Amino acid sequence: MNVNVLDTALIQHELSILRDSSTGGIAFRKGLQHLGRYFAYEISKSFPRIKRPIATPLDTAVGLFIEGLGRIVIVNVLRAAIPLVEGLLSVFFEARVGIISAFRGEAPPFPVQIDYVRVPKIEPEDTLIVADPMVATGSTITGVLKVLERYGAPKRTILACILTTPVALDRLERAFPGLNVYTSGIDNSLNDQGYIVPGLGDAGDRAFLTL
Ligand code: URA
């Protein structure tokens, strides 16, 4: 499994705004959108590039193109991923989009419930990007990735999460050794409700002002 911790200044700046408990809901939602866009810039670096000549109005130039932008499936794990996916789509605007409603029960062992799945067929040439901002124990995302296997096998699978933990990464590594994780931070602790500590609180409640 590949883990990419995105420590660019812009990403860490946005993450710090999200972590701050004095950041209000609107700014929080905007911050998730911004991070989606910046994550897309980072993920775009992993696609193959080709050079080919192009005719400018005046002469010819060597153009550089990213291959595979038309073969992306983004899966939105409701609901906190909605703003993150908006940001990803501002860059990967040709992507097909799937939606999964998945959530964990309140208390350990946090049973995962998946009750709405609408995902396009996933083809062998596709890059699958699964967006879930907070991967705490890894149980929800493990359930989601297992469900997605029924829709086809992509060329590669990327998990885009704002924060995760060593516990979740261990679990994912065992279940999905080929997974590529893009995250802006790995926090060490989980509290007894399964929240990431120090984390940023409940991302869905903060983004949708349902606190
Ligand atoms: N989901 C959240 O929104 N926050 C956490 O810390 C963990 C899961």
C-alpha cells in the first residue's frame, strides 16, 4: 500500500483552518472544497504524461498531456465527502461519479451500515478515487471498498482522506495492499466514540451545520 501524506503549504494551511474549532460551518465546507481541489492537483501528478507536437497559431510546440483524465470514477462516501468531491470534480470534471451512503454505529465495534449504493461500472482502464474525509478506524471504508469490488476492477484505487490514523492504515494495508492513500494528516489517537484526536471533530456535522 502507498501512503502519500500531502504536506504542501496550501494543504496544511487549509487543514489547520479545518482543525480550528472556531472555524464556522460555511468556512469549513469551503475548506473541504479547497482541499478537494488541491488533492486533485496532487493526484494528477500520478497519471502518465505524454508529449506530442501541437500547432499553435504561430508555429509548432511540444505539448504535454495527462493521460487517463477521461477514465476516472470518483466515489462520494456520504455525507462529509460531498464538499471534498466538489473540489475533486473542479479538476477532474470528466469523472463518472458514484455515491455510497455508509455509516458506522455509535459504539464499539462500530458496525458499518451501507444502505444506498449507486456506482457506475468500473472498467480496467479506470482510476477509482474514493473520497472519505475522515478515515478513523478504517471499518467504514473497508466496507465501502469491498462493495466497490462488485462493480469491477479498476487499474488503480486511490483513497482521498483529509485525516486518518495508524489503526486505519494497518487495517487497510492488510485488506487492500494495492491501495494508494492520499491524506493531509495521520493523527495518532481515537477516542472511545471513534473520533480522530486531535482531528477536526465531526466533519459532516460541521460542513452541513447540523451540530
Ligand atoms: N468521522 C468524523 O467526522 N470525524 C472523526 O473524527 C471520525 C469520523
